[in-house]
Amino acid sequence: MWRRLNREDLLKSNPLLGGSESQGQLRWRVYEEYEVVPLEDADDDFVQVAGRGTDREAPLVSVYEPITDTPHLFLEFARLIESKSPEIALSSFVHKYGLLGLSPERTYHGDPSLAQVSPSIHNDDKGGRHDSLEHIWALAYEANESLLLYEAAISGNREKLEHALFSSYGGAEWVRERRGRLRGRAEATGASWVEVLVNAALFQLLEYAHGPLVTS
């Protein structure tokens, strides 16, 4: 039976929650105001803390640990493109949770023991050239596709699986070819069509998380 994931699902699945002490140790900062800056040598604009590097730089308003304080953060980010006003939704998200931290940073803010396993070259919470609107929206679409794939996979619903696997990609010919490959896999393995779709959905999730694995 298919259903949308909610905050409770993520709360229950987070092994770091429930303790009395801080567990995340990856602290993120939120500032009072942000600004969109045009790039002279590119078509896209980027986002940063308003007045960055000047005496008018927006002040810090809060610090939190994303892993433990906001275990639902991925869910909210993934749902941005489903909003009736995505641009307004993104602005609200950034003002509430801060930027994604896609630009290189000079210093690491967090537990020193996690410095080697944290994205230390991509964690500037003040933003910068790499925090472009194009990049942010690309990640939002990928997050949304990942969410739809996961929801479809755990439900085992054929229609939802087919929609998640085939409808989000461009080109009718590509869809026919991929559907044909998956049909062939079902015939070769004796697996049901739904089982093959679930496998393909989970494989796609792994590719989103780790990059391309093999050609499929």
C-alpha cells in the first residue's frame, strides 16, 4: 500500500535520536538575511549571506545540528518542488535552515573527530559561487526523485513504481528501451515485474547517493 512519508517516519528511523546528549556534532548556522548575487561570467546567480564580508553582513540568528535537531530536513527539501510557489518555498527553507553549503569553506565548524568524514571542502554555510540557484534546484529535483523512488519501492505499488522510474526522465525512446531491458531481466530471472521494478528503484537510489555504478 502506497503512502507519502512523513516526519514521524524519519524520526523513527534515526538511530541518533533519543539520547540526552548531542549526537550529530555537525553544527550548521543560520543567518538573518540572504541575498542573490549575479555572476558576471556565468548565466546563473548564486546565494550567500547578505552583505557577506562587509560591515553590513547579516548577523547569525541560530545554530543547530541537522542530523538530530531536524531529522525531517531531507523530507522538507525534497518537497520544495511540489510547492505551488517553489521560489517562495525555497526562500522560506533557506531562512529557516540556512544554505546547503555547496561552496568551499576556509574553516571546518563541527566536531574535530568528524573533520575527515564530513564534506569539509563543501560546507560553507555562508554560501558562495557554488551555491548557485541552478545547483540548488538540481539537487532539489534529485532529492524529490529519490523520495518518490523510495516511497514507491517500500510500497510495492506497480503504478507508483512505473511512474517513479519512467515518468521523471525525458524521451519516449529511452523509456521504451529501459522498460524493455527490465522486462528482459524479469524473464531471465523469473522475478515478477514488481520485484524487478523495486530492484531498479533501489538501484537508482544508490546511484543518486554514490554516483553512477554501472550502465543500466
